[in-house]
Amino acid sequence: MIAHGVNLSLRPLKLDCGVRPLMLVGHGRTVRDEELDEFGASAALALFRSGLDNVDIAWRLECTPAAAANGIASAREQERKRAA
């Protein structure tokens, strides 16, 4: 039997950078896997405009390709609403 444990004595220092973390420390799961927030959607749109496809964007943002595609679509929709 193998026991799994987490050493909590080596916690990283908290950085106040104003951005949501991509990974929850100590949980081993991503924050953005099924749905992107407004910051993730704008980042996905910027990456899409730089020439990356949905799979590359999903890998960089640590989400599913469907979430990346939905984020790009929602960011485009928000831009259209602001322009109108």
C-alpha cells in the first residue's frame, strides 16, 4: 500500500499580482478547465489573433479546447457589443 501525502511545510510565497492562478496549489487540478472567465476569454482571443489554434490555446491556458473556443467566441461577442 502506498500512502500519498503533501508536504505543507514548503508552501510557495503568496504573490499579489492581481491575476487568478492557473493551478490551485496543493489540489492538483486546474481552475480553468471547462469554462473561461472574462480574463481568460480575452487572453484566448489575443492568442488566437497571434496565430495559435484552439488546441495550443487550450494547452497554454490549461483548459479544454471547447472552453478555449467558447472563450474566443464570447470575447468576440463582447467586442461587437462595445463597438455597436
